[in-house]
Amino acid sequence: MKVLMLHGINHNMFGKRDPVQYGTVTLAEIDAQLQALGRELGAEVESFQTNSEAAMCERIHQGFTDGVDAVLINAGAWTHYSYGIRDALAILTVPVVELHMSNIHAREAFRHHSVFAEIVRGQICGFGIDSYLLALRAAVSAAQRSLNEAGAKQ
């Protein structure tokens, strides 16, 4: 099973940026924990981070072409306004789980709305690095169900 983890804008600054909201964990540490849990769950996790909205859309398209089994996305601020990323995600036919380290619903009003909410399988937020690990568990479970259902139809 292949899971694509998409890290959005400013996430390369985790560990330095706003430790009150995001803690001191770095992106490399997040990716290492995702890799370790992925191995336990029988999934290969590939991570991608960019500060370019176009590059994010292109990586989503590549995930579709590559046939990934699930996608995790923490798009950061793009969550609240990027219809381009939303439309790219809508192309996917696999489970997509949106996640955030902070509780976006307990923050500034503009962060309460996700333009992805209508097209993702679910959203996990507010648990710090555990949001990533919970999202991976949810995505793998959903992908396994989808694969089982597809196999049962054959």
C-alpha cells in the first residue's frame, strides 16, 4: 500500500515557527514517525513538502497517475482558500484525509473553514504530531476497506 503525505506552505519551518501552536517538532521528525508507523501498518509513506501551490497541484496529479492508495494532506493556510488544490484533490479516487496539528476551529475565524472539507474522507486536527499518526491510521484503514470492496466486486 502506498500513502502520499502532502505537507503544505511553511511546513518546512516546523520546529521554528510558532511553537505555541505547532510545538518544536520538525518536519523531518514528523516524516520519520510517519515512516515508522507506515511500516507497522504495512504501508509505504512518501512525503512531499512545497511552498508552491502549483507544485502541490502537480504532485497531487502525479499521485493520481502513480496510483497511490491514500493521501494525507496538511495544506496549512491553503486549506482555507486554495480552490486549485481542492480541485486537484477532487480528481483523486482514493481516500484523502485532511489533518492539522492545531485545532483550526479554536483559532482565528478565517481558519475555521476548509475548502477541502466537502471532498475529503475526514479531518483530524488539534493533536499535534498525533494528528499525522491518527490520519495515517484512518487513511490506511479506509484504503484497505476500498481495496477489499473492489476485490469483492470482481
